[in-house]
Amino acid sequence: MEMLLVLGSITAASTAERPRLEPAVMTDLLWSVATATDHLEHVYVSTSPGVLNLAIYVLAGSPEEARNVSRRLCERAVKQSPALSGWSCV
């Protein structure tokens, strides 16, 4: 396995309806939904109204595996956080 970077976003259905979320809150949320099998190493989040830009580093055997792990993390965060109701992973 090697540490791989995956870039992604979580977007709101409508930016007018969604407040700006603090990067530290989103970073904590991603760490809280991670499991040992995700092999999460680092998370960086930047935000603007209606958009969360993610840089997720995971230990994985291939870029495809890293993308799949990152997608699952993103989807778990959206499902488990009331603050992300109506948001989706891109």
C-alpha cells in the first residue's frame, strides 16, 4: 500500500440555503466516520458557501481503491451529519 491523494467535493443542493461550514468541523466529521480499514492518513478541507473541497490521503493499493475509500468516507459523513442534510458527494 502507498499513501494516495484523492480530491473531491461535497456540494449543497442550493448555496442560498446552506451556511458556510468551518473546515475544522468538516475535518473532524470525516475523522469521526473513518474506520481502521479506511486507512485514513490526512484530511484537508477548504470551504465556501455551498461547497466543501476535500483533499483526502489514504493508504491504498491502487488509485481506484483510494477513490472508493474516499467516496465511502464522504457518503458516511453526509449520511451521519444533520448539518450536511441535502448535500452530496461529487
